[in-house]
Amino acid sequence: MKVAFFSDIHGIPSTLERFFAQAEALGAELYVLLGDALYHGPRNGVPGTYSPNDVVRMLNERKDKILAVKGNCDCDVDQMLLEFPIITE
């Protein structure tokens, strides 16, 4: 089984699109999200391409192939939008 690891999307759809394009081209069957999917963090400015709703849609389309752990910029509210569990402990 080919596994692709990713992190630090921070609500930027183009970053996630590039990851999935490369991972799928390599034949990845499982995606492991190592945190920081939706939020950009309180210390960072809001990027012009910030669109967490688009990121949610793209992740949920692949929910059966994603394992996820909580990152330092993730919050409990994220779980209300994502259709796969985020491991917190």
C-alpha cells in the first residue's frame, strides 16, 4: 500500500490540490494528515487564497482514505465540518 503524508494546508485549496494531484499520480491509497488543515493560526495574517470551506469539501470527498491527527492550529470546531475523525490523543 502506498501512503502519502501531508500537513500544514492552513485553509489554502491550491496547496491541497497540488498535494492530491501528486499523491494520486504516485498511486497513493491512503492519506495521512499530520495536522493544520483549515485554520491559518492566530499569529499569521489571513492569506488571500484562504478558503477553508473549499479545503473541507476536498478532504471530505476523500474521507474514506484519510487518517488525521490534530495539529497546533487545529481546533475542535474543525471536527464539526470534517467527515472523518481527527485523532487528538
